[in-house]
Amino acid sequence: MSRSISIRLTLTLLLASAAANAVTWTSIDPPGSNTTQVFSINSAGNLVGSAFISQQNHCFLLSGGVYTIIDAPNSSATICTGINDSGLIAGYYADSLNVTHGFLLNGSTFTTFDPPGSQGTIIGQINNAGQIVGYYSDEFGTHGFVWDNGTFNIIDRPGVAIQALGINNNGDISGYYSLPLSPDAGFVLINGTFRNRKYPGATSTLVFGINDRKQVVGRADNGRTTIGFVVAGGVYQSVRYPGAIATIVYDIDQNANLVGTYTDSSGHGHGFLRTP
């Protein structure tokens, strides 16, 4: 009798553990999209990203199961890369000359911005304070920045090109360095100190989003495959969409929900949401 109870208890615990660790994958594709990338998720579960539809990149918002396509005025391409809990959306667009510019979308109002001297601006994510992270190129190189209500705070490190792409509600920043004649390497910037992030065995590590628990996500390449990853508590965990030949993770929320993109066996790109 006691042995039977012990077996049932062990089985119950195993099933409970499996349920607690259950992972759900959802493929994301706006109607008509040939290639989809999901760049950001907020606390309400709203997603933003880009969809290649009719030979052009368009921003999309997925909220309550409904897709909304968003295009900046007079743009040849629009990419949405961040959404905060107030629903403010950050991104960038290309003009008729294919020069990129940053924007903040508040409702239906676009506010565009570029750091002084920028020859092309790329935007990452936005936190709940409305701070937007990104990077730009000028005649001297590539620099990261934080845009804070019209003020630019430049992020530089001697000898490297900085691509800043993630920012959390504490102001911690994540991204990657491009090094001359060397593989790209990820970083987090906390209280003014750069800390490197390199996926074990990878030839190149790109870090994208960061949440308030300082967990970061990105992609790792080894010359043969591309996988997504999460770094939590100093431990690197690989992320692979089931059946995909390549996976990239762009953002992680406070509950460790992940968004990104994967490539299927036919070579087509799709967005995804992974909920733990």
C-alpha cells in the first residue's frame, strides 16, 4: 500500500514538474507576409515587428489577436522594434533615398529623430520611461545612444562600433560590439560598466533584449548554424524553434516570454512567441 502511494506521488510530482516547465510555441505571420520578425513584447502581451509584404517592409502591431500594419509617412520601409507598457512604439524607417531615421509612435503621432551628424539611424527598444536605445553611423564610425525626451546620450567605447539595442526599466543597456577583423561580441552596460557576453563555442554573439532581471537574449553563430539563446543568472540556454534551421531571439519580458524569428526548412522566415 505504501509503495503504491509512493509511486503515485512520484508520478504526480514528475507530471507537475513537466507542467511547470511546459513551453508553448506560437508562429507569428501577418496575412500576406513573406518574412516576419517579432522584435518586442510588452506586459500586456502586445507584439511589434516587421513583415515583408508586397515587396516592402512594414511595421506591424499584434494586439488581442488583431494585426495592424503601420507605415511611417513618406517611407519606403518601416520597422517597429520596441513597445512599452503604455503602448508607445519605437522603430525606424527608410526614406526615399534609403536613409534610415528613428521614430516614436504615440497613438497616431509620429515623432522622428536622428542624432546630430547621423548618416543612418537604427532603433532598438523602449522602456516604460520612454527612453529609446539605438545606434547610428557618421563619418567617424558607429555609436550607440539613448534618446530621452529629445536628449541624446551617446554610448562609445574606443576602437569598436557599438550597436545598442536593448534597454530595461532600470536603464541597463544591451547590444553588441563590431570589432575590426574580429567576430561580433555581445555586451551589457550596467551603471556605466561594459560586461561581455559570449555564447560558449560561438564564433559570433549578438545580444538584443534585456529585462528588469538582467536576463538577456540574442543569437549565436558558429559558421554552420544560428541559434537563439537566453542568459539567466550567468547560465547560457539555447533556444531553437521546433524544426527550424535557424532561430534568433530578440526580446524577453519580465516573465521570460520570448519573441524572435525562425527560418523553416524551406528557407522562409516567421516570427514567434515562446511562453514558458
